[in-house]
Amino acid sequence: MRIAVLSDTHDNVWVLERLLPGLAEAELLIHCGDLCAPFTLRLIAQGFPRPVHVTFGNNDGDILLMTRVAAQHPNVTLSAPMGEIEAGGRRLAFVHYPQFGEGLAALGRYDAVFAGHTHQPDLRTIGQTLFANPGAVFGRERPPTYGIYDTETNTFSHHTL
């Protein structure tokens, strides 16, 4: 199973509109926070018609309205302060802040842990756990990036738009 991992969109709907059609091979999408506004969540929910798992970041403003948007899209699951799922036979966790993600990875309970916040791609192993930051869809400091996680091989690859 291939999973798209995004973070730090910061309402850049123009990049999202280019990105989402290219994620057709992914069976699931994880967003590690900082979508920012509810309309960004709506765009993801409509543009990716498969399961979408989202955790909140420090710039996600109207949480109440985001929960209302999620309620209108049965493919969307919101989790806070972290998300935890099983997919493709793997235990996965996702969170916004990397220091929390590193702590989750160090526990050794997950096959992979994903985090955002820094806007910088990162990929390493902590103990036996894969730890990855997809970078930022926002693309202000550098070109927009996202990741693809493969549950079959427990590998993660960064992609640039």
C-alpha cells in the first residue's frame, strides 16, 4: 500500500490543486498539520476521494469549523494531538511537532512515524522505527515537497513539485 504524506500546506491551494491529481496511486493520505483554514481541508477531502487522516498543527485556526468540514466528508478522520492508524499491516503514528514524533519513534511501538512543522524534509531511523518529515506543501522557503510511504517495504521517498 502506498500512502501520501503531506504537511504544512498553509492554505497554498494552488499547489494542492496541482498535487492532488498526481496522488492517484496512493490509497490513503496523512496530513501532519498546518493546513491552516477549513477550506484547505475541504479541498483535500474532495480532491482525494480515499481515506484522509489529519492531525492539527500550530497554525490550524478554526478547529470547530474543520470538524464540521470533516463531518461532511466521511473519508476524513481528524486526530489530535496525534494520529495513530494501522494500514497495510503497519502501525503508523503522525504528529505535527518533530520532537514529539521522535519520542513516539523511540518508543518502538510503530513501524513508521511522520511529523511536520520544520518545512524541511527529513528521513532517518530511530531505533527500529522509520521517522520521516515530508517537508512542506507550502513551498515558501524551497520548492513544495511531500512524501510517499510504502507499507510493503517500510520505505519513504520525498518528492518535489
